[in-house]
Amino acid sequence: MRRLTAILCLTLAVLILVTGCLGLSQRERMRALAEKGDAHAQTKLGEMYAKRTGQRGSARNYQTALKWFKLAAKQGDAHAQFNLGWIFDMALGVPENDQTAVKWYRLSAEQGHDDGQYYLAWMYENGTGVSRNYQTAVKWYRLSAQQGNSNAQYMLKKLEISIAEQKSRPTVTAQYQELPCQSKTESNAYIYYMIAF
């Protein structure tokens, strides 16, 4: 009987340890794994600090989130790299730095992270942190859209329509060369008339 009781107690103790029922919060369990170098746990712990999850009454702490994201990103975790891009893009606890955001979005995007691809495309479309380049934006929107990212699907369609419309419009230089005017002054007046009306 003692032996059976001992086995049941030991089994219960192991079950408690395995399921994490010792009163450790999700954040504490994640921290234990993260401190051992687990990149996935480091990313999740960073998200807990950034989003106020895992512990009741906890506050957002972007500096601590940044620390964990950097550790995971150095190990090549694409989601951590995306999160770093987001932190610098949105200036969450750090000064806004669009070039640094692009760097992290690119690293994430090159690993196939659909949100990294989407935000990198947006940066190229708008010339934020990089030179505006619609073709590069289309490339990254397309890659993200192919993974089912609905925002990328919408923006890809919108940008492709905009590019097609832009190509179908004659340029001001072409209009200027074809104007039925005798002098540059008359041409400028005609261009103004065409733009104003």
C-alpha cells in the first residue's frame, strides 16, 4: 500500500511539473525557456512584454520586448525579425527609424514571413526608409499575397491598377511636345489649362 501511495505521489508530482501547475505564470515558463536560448520562446516572451499578455496586471514593456526580439532575431527567427521591424517602424519605446525597420522587415521577408513581405512592400511603395520603387513593392506584395495575406492581395491589386493607369497617361513632357502652340509661354498656359480643368 505504501508503495502504491508513493508511486501515485511521484506520478502526481511529475504531472504537476510537466503541465506547469506549480503556480508559474506563462511568462515565467516562457522566460525559463528563453534564458536557455530557445529562439521561439524568446520571440513569444518578447510578444508578451509588447502586448501585456502572460501575467495578470502586467504593463507593456517595449525595452524588454526589444531585448528578447533581438536575441531571437540574431538566431534567425523570422517572426522576431518582423517584430523588430514593427517596433522601429511604429517607434514603440524607441525613436522611429525607418531604415532599421526596413532592415528587419527585409530579413523577415527573405525567410518567407508574409507580414514581413507585406510591410517591406509598403515601405517600397511609399518610399519610407528606402527609395520608392513600385516594381519592388509589387514583388513583395505578390509574395505575401501568394501566402494568403489578404492585405497584400488588396494592396497588390490596388498598386497594379495604379501602375497601369499611370502608364496609360501621357507624360507632361509628351503633352508639351505635341501642343499646338507657337511659344513656350503659350504652351505653359495650355498645360495649366489642361491641369486646371
